[in-house]
Amino acid sequence: MTRTFTPAGPGRDTVQLWFCPNDGLDEAIGSLLAGHWLDEHEHETARRFLFARDRRQYLVAHCLVRRVLALETGTPESEATIWRTSRGRPFLRPLPAGSPADVPGLDFNLSHSRGYNVVASARGRRVGVDVECLDRSAARGFGPIVESFAPEERAYLATLEAGGERDRATLRLWTLKEAYAKARGLGLGLPFDSFAFELDDEQGVLGFRPPADDTADRWTFAELRPRPKVLVSLAVDRSESTAPRRLLLHDGFPWSRTSPCEVALPARTPQYV
Ligand SMILES: CC(C)(COP(=O)(O)OP(=O)(O)OC[C@H]1O[C@@H](n2cnc3c(N)ncnc32)[C@H](O)[C@@H]1OP(=O)(O)O)[C@@H](O)C(=O)NCCC(=O)NCCS
């Protein structure tokens, strides 16, 4: 069954972020929704988790994706057909042109980590997103992460005081790199030392050295803190040099189209470094 209305979503100049902690979706309701909404691949993946907390994270994240797609396309959550590229990037199966639920160029990307989930969505441009907790350093060392960075990023980190300041900058770089690699659809298949960011505490991303097959002026990057210790980085394709103008942040499980909060997007293009 397909709903008969045409989805009234935001325009191509708008990027949306849908942030939802696990506790934004009641556990019993989440299990019920997952039972109805998720497809066989998602059920099979959920069954393979050894720990209940990891399964719960996966179920909330995937209910969130399907809810966002339903709001964006007007198609019921269980009817979205999600395909994956050979590198694992999920995308919505294209529908025949003219079908009521067809939203040409709709792109989305999911990230989930330690109780937090975020989906980015946009029309006519690629998006990539990554979420990490700033206290992650307490649980794991950053050594292997930093070793994967570009030389100029490692040199920058070495100038920072060990501990809080350096850990925060490391996670900022890491989430930006993941967001970019995920927007490209390459994930960890893209060597993290083949591109570099230059950061500023106040102004976010100042510079970007892209990999050899890309250009810096194609991208807008944004960093958000939806919770004091939660860092979200977003990479948005400027698509034929039209920059995205608006970023809307939804907080909590999106049961309805409640008013999101508008977040400023950096207007400038990151300079080559
Ligand atoms: C994508 C990747 C960087 C995720 O890193 P992560 O920080 O551990 O996890 P995140 O929560 O931020 O993102 C995971 C989500 O990204 C999405 N994703 C998976 N592969 C992706 C890709 N290549 N590009 C963009 N997004 C991807 C998925 O929605 C995934 O969640 P799901 O598995 O629950 O559906 C990493 O898993 C990766 O590189 N995967 C690709 C592996 C690969 O190249 N496989 C080749 C095919 S065999």
C-alpha cells in the first residue's frame, strides 16, 4: 500500500540531522516497531549481536532510519527497500519516476555509537555523518587512530597538550574523516592518511586537503554537539557548486514533524591545505 500524498519535504538547500539517543525510544516500543518495520537483512543482523545493548543500539538506529525515510518519502516504514553498495553504503531503492513516493536524489547516512544514533538526509546531494562520545578516550587508547592520520594532522596533534585537548582534537579529526569517507561511500576503504583537515577551535574546519581524486571546494563540513560530550560531524556535497544553506537538527525519536532547531552551516568553502 502506498500513501497517496506527495511528501512535502525541505528543498535541496536543506540538510537534516536526526539525532536520537537510545533512550529516546522506549525499549518495548522499539522492539515492537523493529518487528514490523525492519527487513530480513536487518533482523538477521540484529540476531547476530552477542550483547543485548548492541542489539538495542542497532534496533533503535534502524527504526530511526526507516522513520526518517517515511517522513521524507511518505512511504510506510516497512515498505522502504534499502539496498547496499558493494562497499556497504545503504541507499533507498530508486522508485519509478512519477511514483508518489519517489523523491529524486534523496540521500541518507547513519551513524551509531555508544547509545547515540544520528541520520543525515538531503535531496540532490551526498551526505556522510559520524557520531562519537568525547569520553571515548577513557575506554580506548587513541594510538592506532592517530597513526592512521595524515602527517600534518599528526604534527598538529603533537602540538596540543596530552589529555583532554589532544583527545578532543583527535576525535574531531576522526569524526570528520569518517563523515567524509562515508559521504563518498568508501568508508574505511579510503586511506585516512590520503586527506587532511585543518581545525580551528572557534571556526570549525578551516582547511581540507582532499584525496587525489577529489576537490576541496566540493564539500561543506559541520561539527555539532547535540549533548555536551557527544560530537557529530557532517560532510555535505555542495553539488554542482550550490552550497547547502540550512541545517535542521531534530532531537529525539521523530514521531511527527515537530519543529527542528536550525543550526548555522559554515558559509565558507574550506581552503586547500
Ligand atoms: C562505514 C564504516 C566507516 C562505519 O564506521 P563506524 O564508525 O564503525 O560506524 P558508524 O556507526 O559511524 O556507521 C555505520 C553505518 O554506516 C553505514 N555504512 C556502511 N558502510 C558504509 C559505506 N561504505 N559508506 C557510507 N556509509 C556506510 C551503515 O548504515 C552502517 O550502519 P549499519 O551497519 O547498522 O547499517 C565502516 O564500517 C566501513 O568502512 N565499512 C565498509 C567496509 C567495506 O569496505 N566493506 C567492503 C565490502 S565487503
